[in-house]
Amino acid sequence: MTGASRVEHVTCLGCGCGCDDLSVTVSDGRITEVTPVCPVGRAWFGDGSIPLETQRSGQSASLDEAVGEAAALLVEARGQVLVYIGPDLTSQAQRQAVALADLLAATVDSATSTTAAEGLLAVQRRGRAGATLGEVRNRADILLFWGVDPAPRYPRFMARYVDPAGTHAPEGRRGRTLIGVGVGSDSSPKGVDLTLTLDPSEEITALSLMRASVQGYAREQTSPGLTQAIAIANRLAKARYAVLVHDAEPGDEPRNSLRVEALIALAQALNGPSRAALISLRAGGNRVGVETVLTWQTGYPFSVDYSRGHPHYDPAERGVARLGADRFRAALLVGAPALDGSLSGTLARMSTVAIGPRASQAPFATRVAIDTGVAGIHEAGTAYRMDEVPLQLRPPLDGRSATEVLHALVGAVRARLGRSRS
């Protein structure tokens, strides 16, 4: 591609907001400008340049040779294979990865099985009162940010869903009440109307008392923080449409494992006297899409084991943990290589195949590495926003399709399995 061109309505997967209103300028095959300006989005797009290598044991190879080698390695280890789905894939590519797991009697894990598992398990236990981000923009009159400031990791969340006018919130930000609760090092947004700071040891007690107050079991408290928490709950109960916002993938900092469940319970209680929804902020790269595709194909959002001949779900024994215990003979890593570098030694001892953006630059040894484009930058398809709304991707650049490579690998694996059975 030469000269300059502008691609409109591009979707950014830099974070879970999935902003689909971007304009991207391409000049001489490189991304030179992205608007509106967002630091997370700009870093994710970069200039669009990525490696395009195809390797067997570190040596250059043709795509057909690499796919054939990968199929041979994976079929030989059938029944003892880990399929790990990383970020930056379309949902179409994720579906091909799940098909491979089925053929190989493999265990499927993903980049969200450690970061978002607690929230997913809490939803399975309790259900969830959720909403789309459009509902937040159009209806919310009170928003409670619990231990999260969206600005650093989700820079356009406020600008797209809190500040603008909505169908039932014609004044936009001026007509909304924003409440921020800081918990230890987890700060609340700047510029909110009301703030509360809690010690981490008070967090679950505060959420429990807030739910009890909404249900009519209020008690006086000697702690000023808990008294203020109850007052906030009473305010939420009088809202027209209350929204609770938290970060479902907060990073490496330890959080109370009961936080998500307590927030779910509070949102459900608020749906008695009022209307309320819980919004879980999620990381980018179409991580939510992995859970959606797995649930669609298997009935489970993560940690699926096909080795018994059918999908088996055991969230207490996830694939990555089993990888560290040397429970597999081969691994197929699709998407951006997001595995912890501490597992490099384990991966080096087995037959490892990497297919996805920058696969040839993975921080571990691979038997086969096939670079592909990034979903939304080089490959069209579908990705899911943090609220599980599907979005069509309009890539500004051309690149090798991960979906097509994985589809070719599915065909090669099927052919080998057919020959072995005959």
C-alpha cells in the first residue's frame, strides 16, 4: 500500500471498551494517525508493523511446511495437548482453535482464566444484573465506581458512556451523580460528586451492610466509613437507574476474592426498590470473545477439557496450572503470546506450536511459529466489547489471517487423524 488513505469506523481492541468510532490514517503501509486520541488505543495500534515469519525449529519455512509439521506434532500428542487462546484474535479464529481442541482431545485455557476467573465463577453461582454500555449512557442517573478509576486503563469510558446525553439522561454528566469508593490502593475517579475511602479490611463488611440496608435491615455503625457506605446504599436505592462499575481484570495487585460476588449481590438487591446494573470493566484483545465462543461451543467459559471425548469443566484445575506441572506433551498457543515467562522452561521441554501476532518473537522456544496479523488491525471479523456486544472489525491494513492459518491446521489435523484411523 502506497500513498495516504483514511479508514473510518475502525474498532479499537486496546481495551474492553471496543470503541468503534476511530479514524485511522495509513501512509505507505504504516499507521500514522489515530483519532480520537486515546493513549491506550494509540499504543495498541502502533504503526501497524508486525513480523511475518514462518519458522520450523527456528529456521524459515513455507506456510504449508509449518502447518504440516504442526499437525504432525499435535496429532502425535493427542490427548495430552494444551490449547491456549491468547488475545488479539477474531472470534472466528477463536472458533477454529476450539475446533482443534476438540479434534486433539485437548485442554483449552485462555488469557482470562486467571485474570477474570473469580468474577466468572461468581456469576455462575449468583447470576448477574448486567446491561450494555448503551444502557449506561442512556439511562444511568447514579454511577458508583468501586475501587476503580477508568482513566488509566479505559481512557474513553467516561467520555463515551458517562459524559454524553442519553435518551433518559438529557443533561449527560450534569444530570448524573457520580460516587467514587476507594479501597486501599484502588482509587476512585477524579471529579466525582461524592467519595468514600475504605480500608481493605472494611470492604466486604461495607458491601454486606449496603445490601442489608437496601433490603430493609439497616443498622447503626460506629465506623464513619461504614455509616457513609450505608448512606450511599440508601441513595442508590432511590435512583432511577443505578450503575455499579468495577474492574474485572485489575492486574497483579491482590484483591479480596469476595469483592465481585458482593457487588453482584448488591446490584441484585437494588433491583427491588430501583433498577440497577453491574458493569465489569474488561481488558482488550477480544478476551471477552474467548469466553463467548467457548460458552457457545462447549457450555463453559474457560478451563474446558476434551480429553474424555466431550467437554468437561473443572475450574479448580486449569490448563495453565497443569502446564506448570508438566501434564502435557504439546502446546498450541494461538493469539499474542501472553503466557507467563516463568513457563518458558516447561514449554521448551515439549512440542510447542505458536500461531498469532508476533508468534516468532515469543519469549519461549517453539517447534513451529507462524506470525499472523492482529485482529482489527490486519484481519476483519468479529470481536466482543466488555458488555458482550459483538462488533464488526474494519482493519486499516492487510495481513496474514489467523483464521485462515488455523483453518488450514484444522484440515491438516483431520487428514492425519483420518489416515491413522484407516
